[in-house]
Amino acid sequence: MSTRWDDELTDLVTNRGRALVGYGYALTGDVRRAEDLVQDALVRVFRRFRRPEAAGTEGHTEFPLHDGGSHAGIEAYVRRTMLNLYLDETRRFALWRKAEPKVATTDRVKAPASDITARADVTVALRGLSPRQRACVVLRFYDDLTVPQIAATLGIAEGTIKRHLADGIRALRGVLVPEGGLL
Amino acid sequence: MNDESKHEGLGFDVDLGPGRDVLRQTIGALVDGATPPGVPSVPEENLGLLRRKVRAWRLAKAGAVGLGTAVVVSALAFSAAQASTWTRSEPLPGRPTVHSIERGPVPSEVPTTRLSPSPTTSASPSPSPTPSPSSVPEVEPTPDVSASSVVVEPEPGGSASEEPEAPEVMWPPFEPFDEGYFSWAFDASPIACGLPIGDLPMDPVRFTIEPNDSPADLKVTSGFTITEVAGESYELSSGGIPEYLLFQEGRLVSSSFGARDAGSWGGDSGSGEFTADGDEIVVPGQTWQMAQTYTMTIEDVSTCGERTENRDWPTPEFHTPLPAGEYEVVYAAPYRPADGESWGIAFSGRYPVTLP
């Protein structure tokens, strides 16, 4: 006999598993890391899960979701956990990665089969961003959050968010804006 | 939400023109294309394993409810047994003296602070806290002798045979020493290199923790016991691991490399009450189990010494070795209260540690 959390987990993974892996890939730039991130977040969320809808969402960050389905509250929490895990992991392994720079090179990164060639430059440029810049860019341009919302989500001051976004956009502008374009 | 409010403070963003759409579409393509069409995602393939893992956690937690009281009592008893080892007999300079119940390794004497993220607030070693009189125990501050370079010398005419000679306190303890710098990414934090331990910020909400393991081992393998939550229950968001602050002669001389500014504690067992976000509601006496064994490692270089910034990573590289000697470590854990608009740091008591 399945329990309620069991059904919720099954539904979420079945219906939104691909989207969650995609979100993790947008953050990490590596499918395998994205898959680990999703599974780690799912276990962390569901081992202590209470339905977010039960007590409303007042006072908590709201994530715009793209499925419009019934998984919104749970998926939003899983995604927030993924963000926290991603930033925590990158901080914890920062020194190790500095010692082993080859880990981050693209030839050792598992790329998705369906990368679109026309956007390859942007994809590569995104991989060159620091983890925080990348998280801010994803939250800004994919989740469509404002600076105050990103600051609340990541627990970082708005000024810091603006700096990360400005640095990130500066790094991306070469592939986003045609020669002679404004910026 | 209209476009104007969405772009508030994003002058660099609105000029992106068509590049915005390219970026949005690219990220969308990454999300959509991570798993090839027609192939189940890895989480789907591993659904059975995920369910077993979650079930094991939840069963363990249900079993722990009956044992919870015994665990907490054991942890507190262990803390009390260690008190004589962990506690100094005399207060350090600048440390408030608390006229309340004496308990264990003085956890309640180190308060917490709530930080409102503010890009304009700079670190200062001398904050001006405004504690609520209704929730903070009466304290009698000892003279702050640490506001400048300190050299303690024997009184004129004093006899070494009558009174022990006060040790000479050198400041700074090593060179170079970047007083006022702090390696954590809390923009509003008043904590900085050189901060007197007694100047750790005060806050009306007092929230303290005790590590369940011997701090001599610098390992946190069985989490923390929350020893005090005054005034109200508190909601914490889940996440990371505790950090540490390192004091010598009562002043901050190093810390862990950087508290993750996006998270706080990982609570895997506790009150059994949850917020709307699924975060646990904290209650006094709650034992916080870590998800994994965590070893608190004191780095052998100081975050207050020489450093090299690395633009690709939030953590600089530090170079100045910490001198051998006696230090005190204070565990610190950022937390996010229920209002979601501010951040706080919970501090443990202070524990002596010797660096070889």
C-alpha cells in the first residue's frame, strides 16, 4: 500500500523528473551532476516532507513554474533545495577544484545529446560563469525573478545580486549582442 | 507583475535587447534538452531506489521519536560532564557576565543576531546592538580592553611572588593581519577580524547550540542540541553545515573560509513540526542530527592574514599560517527565520582548542 508521500514522489519524478534534471543542467552545465543534484534534493525534501499547500505560501519565496500543474509547491521546494545544494557544493569544493582545474573543462563534461548548435556559444559562455553568477542568471532569465526575489531566494544582499548579474551579463554579452550592438 | 517592476534596478539588464530572448531561449533549451526525448530521466529510472531511501529516512525518524527524549538527555548530560573541561574559570576581555542560571559551557552567554541583508552595511568590529530588555538576561559588561592594541604589563611595585604575572598579549598575533576583514559573504555582518568575543552581536531572539561531540576532536558527528530558544519557536531553513569562528585572547583571528550565504542548517530530526516550506520548527532541547558525519577542521591558515582573490570562486585563497597556541572556537550556523527577509547566525558556546 502506498503512502501519500510515496504517491507525491512518484508523481513528481514521473511528470517533472526531466524538467528538474534540465533545471539542474542549467545550473551545473553537466548532466550527471544535474541528475545527482535532483536525486539528492528529492531525498532531502521527501524524507521530511509536509505539503506546502497545507499551510499556504505566505511569506515564502514563490517560484514561477512552467507546468502550471499540481506539483507547483513541491517542485518549487525541490528546486530551491537544488539551488542551495549546488551553491553549497561549489563552495565546499572550491579549493579542491582550484587544485584540479581539469575537472571543469568541457571535454570532461557530459553534455546532453540535444544541445542546439545555434546556441552553443551561449552555452559555452554560461559554463564560464562562476556558480553564483550562473545561479543568478538562471533565476533572472529562466525563472524570471526580480533582483529582490533572487536576493530573497539565495539569501544574498540585493547589491551582491546586481553585481553577480552585471558581471555575468558582461561575460555573456559577446555572444548575446551582435557586433556594434549597445551594451 | 508589470515590466517596470520586474526591471527595477536592472539598468544593465534592459539594454540587453534581443540578447535577453537568446539567453532565455538558450537556458530553456538547456532545461528541455538535458534528457534526450523518449528516454526516461535518471531520477525516473532510479525511482525505486529513491523511494527506498526516503522510506528508510522516514522510518528511522519515526523510530527516533520514542528515543528522542533519551537522546537529548544523554546529549545534555554529556555536555554537563564536559563543562569543566570546556569552560574557562575567568571571563575573557569584553565578555558579558551573565547573572542567570549557570549551565554547562555557557551556551546562553553567546547570543545570536539577525542580519538584514544590506549592500550598504559594512563590517565593523564594534557593533551597536540593541537587545530587547524583555528577552535578554541582565548582563554586566566587563571593561572592553580590546578596542586597540593591548599589552598587559605588571603593575608598578607589584611582586611576582605575591601575584602571578599577567601574560603579555601581543596584537596583532601575526603579520599581516587584516583587521576589519571577514571572509563570509554576509554583507551586513558586523563580525570581522579583530572583533572581541564579547562583541558578538546581541539579538532579542536568543538561540544557542551545543555540539554533541567533544570539541577537542573538532568533529560534529551527531549534530547539535539546541539549548535555548527564548521567546518563541523559530523556523530554520534547511541546508548546510556549521561554520566556526576562532578567537585568541578574546579576539577573532580566523574563521572557516566562508559561510554559505544561501543556507543554514541541515536538520534531519527534531520537533516534528514543520513550516509551510517544510522547514522544521525549532524548540528548546531539540537535537539536530547531521545528514552526514561532519568533521570540523580548523584550517591551518588564517582568514585574517594574507589572501589572494579569485574571481571565479567566492572564496579567496589564504596564505598566512596560524601560529601554534591556545585558541577558542565558537561554532556558528546561519539560519533563516520565518519572515524570510533577514538572516541570522546562531552561535555555540566557546571551547578551548590547542593548535600544534
